[in-house]
Amino acid sequence: MRTYTYKLTSVLLILFLIVISGCDKNDKSSFLLGGDTYIEKIVLDEQYEGVIDNENASITVGVPYAYDTKNMTVSQLILSENAQASIKEGDKVNFSFSQSIRVTNGDAYFDYTVNVKHDEAKILSFKLNGYIGVINQETHNISVRIPTTEDITNLTANIEMNDGTVVVSPENYSALDYTYPVEFTVENNTARTVYTVTVTKSYAAEVLYIGLAENVDALNYEEKEAVNWMLLNVANSQYVSFTDIANGAVDLSECKVMWWHLHIDGGIDNMDKFDQNAASSLNAIQKIKDYYEAGGSFLLTRYATYYAVKLGATLDGNNPNNCWGQTEETGEITTGPWNFFIQGHTDHVLYQNLIMNSGESDKVYTCDTGYRITNSTAQWHIGSDWGAYPTESDWEMNHGGKALGYGGDGAVVAWEYLPNNGKGGIICIGSGCYDWYSYGVDVSNDKYHENVAKLTTNAINYLMSE
């Protein structure tokens, strides 16, 4: 009997230790070896109290417009009984970017992300009689393209703004005359912004960036950076959503190129995940396929390369077979310049007028040391070890693409589908080097990052000429 009891006790002890070791210390429902690990109250600079969301482990602190957040004092910090935090009352912290606070209590801990947000008065979406306005949030200019047949002296605005923002002038924005620019003033607490709306009577845009979000401001940082560059640098370009296209709100009659740069934090690696993350693109597929089959061209970058399958551009119906990605905030910091290889394709239009290193005409560099990158990749593994495509020739023959760039292991990271049977051309860039936004890093002095914009310009110009 004693032996049996001893063995039973041992088994229970082992199970107890397994349960303890398997607990997620950042999960409040897990078995904890300490007390609670909550922040119950936090006040910065004696007057700005944080709004605490324990479910999402986040704290938001609102401050006035243009308030200096680089050296804020933690005036008050109330924690769960016996808990300690990685910052203390009286600490001065740079809250110009997100900060993490770890609260510990015994062996348990909980990590909060603190974001200090300025009051903002922003117009997120602007339409006149249903025609979509392009918003430049830096210059606060809104341009709206109206068909030449429309009467611009009697247009009604439909406006979406961030929470708390209201239009203070004009008091009534229905049936206004836009013969000359019209100013819209919006306010939100201490923030006040004046937007200038200019109407241009012209035909439809030639270059469209299509996205999942209803407006540019609702895009993630990576995509927003790409779109804002396009709106400032590509003539006769416009942002539209897949929903706009599906609803017939977009005139595609003059469009020559559609660009979609799809970023998904953490990456995707199969078509089911693409379908889940990009559902609205599927709702618009018939109209977009009609455009493609009538000769319209596409630039598909990052995970948007999956869309080539939906368009019917591939022979075998396969999407890139070697895909991954990190998240913006935790992306790796490069310890040297990043590049992909273009041997055999150096004369392609895509690679003209780039910043190249002397003696390295077969390499395209896109960022320098110190760049934070998600390394979001959608590429084609080539080799008999995977079976599908033993050689590049097999991939081209069976899949239908034409390789334009390679990873260090020979993977195809840039490719195109040539126009055929009246269909347009498609350029795809799935290299992890092709990256627009670096979280928390100033890229203004990056030696190579301008190449990302130059590659994009070249691709758009190439597709417009086909």
C-alpha cells in the first residue's frame, strides 16, 4: 500500500509541475504563482490619465494637439497589491512611440503596450456625389476628379472623420459650388485642421491602387506608406477600395494599371489564409477579371501576388509556395544591406536607373544597415527536393510565369506574366527586400531605400506601355 501511495503522489506531483510549466504568464486565466498583475491607474504629466484595456493589454493616453511627448513624467502609477512594474512613479519616458510596461507579481507577469495619442481632427474619406476624393494628410489637400459631364456648381459631400471630429465650416456642405477650391474646417478637442478641396474635371484615373480598406487612413502602415508615395509621385493616380469596385463606384475606362501591395502581419502561406484575410478582393473579382481580360495590367506586390491565381493568369493555379513574414513592431533590424539578385535580367526595364554598387550589376539593394524589416516574403522555391518545380524552366513551363529576380538560394522572388490573348501584363514582386515602412526607424538617410520607389515607378511605366 505504501508503494502505491508513493507512486500516486509522484504522478500527481509531475502533473502539477507540467501544468505550472505550461501556464502562459501573460494570460490572466492561467494558474499564477503570484498575485494579480494589473495596472489600475496611470497618469502622465499630472493630468493625462490612461484608458486601460486589460483584455487587449493596452493603455491609451490622450494629449493635446502638438503636445511634446518625448519626455513625459509618470506622475501616478497604481498597481495590483504587491505588484511591481518596469517603470516607476517619477520616471521620465519618451512616449513619442509605443512603450511596453511589464507588471510582475511573484512568478507572474503581464505586458502592457502604452500609446500616447495626440488629439487629431482628420477627414478620412471624402466623396462628392459619390466621386472619391484623394486626401493628402500632409498638405491637407483633397482632390476630386469629376467627369466632364457633371455640374460642379451643385455637389454634395459625404465625409467620414476620426472619432470625435466634427465639421465646423461650412455649416452645410450639400449643393455647394466647387468652381473654385472650398475649405473645410474640422475640429476635435484641441485639434483643428483646414482641408482644401479642389475639383478637377477630367476623365478617370490611369493608375489605381486597390486596397481592402475603405480609405487610405484605414490601411496598415506598410500599405499606407506605399499609397501616399503613389498619390504624390504618380500622375493621374487614385486610391480605391475593392468594395468601391464591386459596387460600381469606380470608372475603370481609362485605367491602365492597378497596383495592390498587400501586407499581413505575420505573413500567410496558403490560399485559404489569403481568402480569409482578403475577402473583399474576392467580392470584386469578376469586375477586375473583366478589366484584366480586356487588356488591363497589374502590379502585385508582397501577398497580393496570390491574386494572380484569382485573375486566371497562371497555368497550374498555384500560389507562391515559400512564404513567411514577421510583424511591423517586432521585425528584425538589418545588420547589413539587403538585396536580391537579377542575373540574366539586368536589362529589364524594372531595374533601370537604380542605385547600384560598383561591380554588382546583378544585385538590387533596397535597404541599408539598421532598417527594421518584416521580411514578408512570397516566393517560389525551385528544386527537386520539393518536387513541384525541379528547375526554373519547369516552373516557367508549368506555372506560366517568367522569372525576373532571385533570392540567395535561387528562389524566384520577382516575376511576370506576359500579356496574351488580349489580357494585360502582370508584374509580381514577392521579395522580402521589397519593403516600404520601417517601424520606429528614420529611413531618410538610408542609402538604398529609394530603390523601392524606383522599382515601383519602373514597373508602373513598363505596364502602362504594354
